[in-house]
Amino acid sequence: MNSKTQAPDTVICNGKQFKILLHQDELQRRIAEMGAEISKNYKDKKPIFIGVLNGAFIFMADLLRYVDIPCEVDFYKLSSYGDEKVSSGMVTERKDIDADIAGRHIILVEDIVDTGLSANYIINIVEKKKPASVALVSLLHKPDAIKYHVDVDYVGFNIETLFVLGYGLDYAQEGRNLPHIYVIDEN
Ligand code: IMP
């Protein structure tokens, strides 16, 4: 049985055209490598993966299926983009984690590090709770867009400073369910 989701090469979302940047097969290959690397580095550490909602939900679900060591899972929910294609520059916390993370190894899971505002904000909150260690994994990273310092320990793909969609990432709340990652097609 073929469990792959079919999706077109170009899509229209909220009136804008997008084209495929990263095909689902490429995403899965890279995420499998990331899962294997993290499993090796965290053997016997029982890390807590903390996903940053909403954008990380699909990446987190796939990544965790490639992690083969004992681990736990929790979520933060942040909002920074509003419904625009440019970061609002403000972060609002909408859901805190439930886990007691003092003395634990934490792996924060982001969909994308753009300006670094959200990751920087969350790392500061997490570090105040005295974990044993904090690492950041992000499927995508726009290195040229960075404005707030963050060390991204595990990066899936470095991409240009262009707006992307799909595989958890939205444009005004739509498009998260697309199986590939698409990039805005300005032509
Ligand atoms: P940052 O705080 O500027 O690094 O951006 C963090 C959040 O903005 C990400 O977790 C995404 O939810 C959202 N974001 C950043 N770039 C994009 C994009 O190209 N498409 C969709 N959402 C994005």
C-alpha cells in the first residue's frame, strides 16, 4: 500500500501561489537522519522533547517516529506571526508545558527558525526551570533572517529568506496539512 499523500506541484493559499521547495520524500530522508543522530547523542538520557505549537506538530510527530530511545513529550504553544507573512516581532505564550523539567535533558522542537525571536524566548523560559541541558532542533532555518541569537543544534535544511508553507507551516492559518514544503512563487 502506498501511504504517501499526493499533492500538486503548485498550490494557491489565501490568493498567493506557492511551488514545491522540499518534497515529502526529501523531508522524510533528512528527518530519519536527524532522529538517528539524536537517538545516538541522547542514549541513556531519557530526553523530553518539547514541541513548539502550532507549526512543529507534523515535524515533531515524524521526528519522534525516528527516535528509538526512551523519551517523553510535551508542548509549548506560542504565537508570533499573527496572520501575516512577516513576523509581528512579539511573542505571546498560549500554553505552558506540564512536565517538571528540572534536571532533565530538553530538546526543543521548532518548525522553523526565522528571526530567532520565538526560539530565543522559549530557551530563556526553559533555562529558568533549571534543566540539565537544552538543545534546539529545527526542521528549517533561515540563517540570513536571524535577528535574535540562537544556536540551532540540529537543522534539517537551511533555506533562503523566503516565505514557506506546508508540513505544519501556515499562511494565515491555512496550508499546514500540505505534505511537501512550498515556497512563495513571486513570478
Ligand atoms: P521567528 O520567531 O521569527 O524565528 O519565527 C518563528 C515562527 O514564525 C515559526 O515557528 C513559524 O511558526 C513562523 N514562521 C517563520 N517563518 C515562516 C515561514 O516562512 N512560513 C510560515 N511560518 C513561518
